[in-house]
Amino acid sequence: MVASGYKWGKGGTIAMFMGEYGHTIDAKGRIIVPAKFRESLGDNFIITKGLDNCLFVYTNEEWQRFEEKLKTLPLTNKNARTFTRFFLAGAADVELDKQGRILIPSVLREFASLQKDVVFVGVGSRIEIWSKESWNDSISNYDDNMDEVAENMDSLGFTI
């Protein structure tokens, strides 16, 4: 598959990430970010814990939108506090080096079980970073579950 990132509009950036791209992580925790993703991400961006034991990668603009949504959650709600803590406690501002690599902090590498082979997956407004093994396990269930998932999307107001 092809990894893609798009920019639209003047003055503001709306990134649309799609595709998957495999890479390896080195012993120091550095990994090359796919070139097509780098253009839309810029020189620095945010990585945090994601759902399904992967990492979420956001442009700075998209991260700001996400933070604003988190700020609207009620502090008095335990689930809201846990949800906010999950995403913010592990968040890291990373910067590309001259070779197009980033250093993924050890706490995030451990969370996502990133050892050697990893997969970058573009999913709209963010990128996910998966261990290759976890990604393969995840997609192996697609055929079995996709009809049910598609049916349930209707309850979210999404129809094909």
C-alpha cells in the first residue's frame, strides 16, 4: 500500500493520512517516518498512547483540537479523568532529525510493544504506529468482523 498525507487550504493545515508503511526501529528507539507522512506532520509533532495498544501520532494543529476536546470533559467524572490522563501522561513532542527519524520515548515503545518491525497506518486525521505483530493480528480479524462493524456504524450516523 501507499502511505499518503495531504495538505489543504491556506493559513491552516488539514492533514489526511492514509495507507500503511513498514519500517524498523533501531536499538536506540529511533525510526524513520515515511516521507509522505513527514510533509504533512512538519518537523515536530505529538505521539501518545493510543487505543488498541498502538501509538497515535498527531500534527500540532490536530493535537490542539484534541486537547480542546479533553478540556471540555468534566473533572468530576472519574472516566473523564482516566481518559484524559491516559492520553496526556504519555504524550511526547517529537522532532524529526536530518535523516527523517524520530526518537520514540521508551515508555511509548513499551506500551505499544515496539521491538523491531513496526507499521505506520494513516487513519484520517492521525497516524497510528503498531508493532508489526499486533497490526497483523488486528487485521486478521477484519474479514470476520467487518460486516458487524459496518452495521454498527449506522448507529453512529455513518452510512455507506
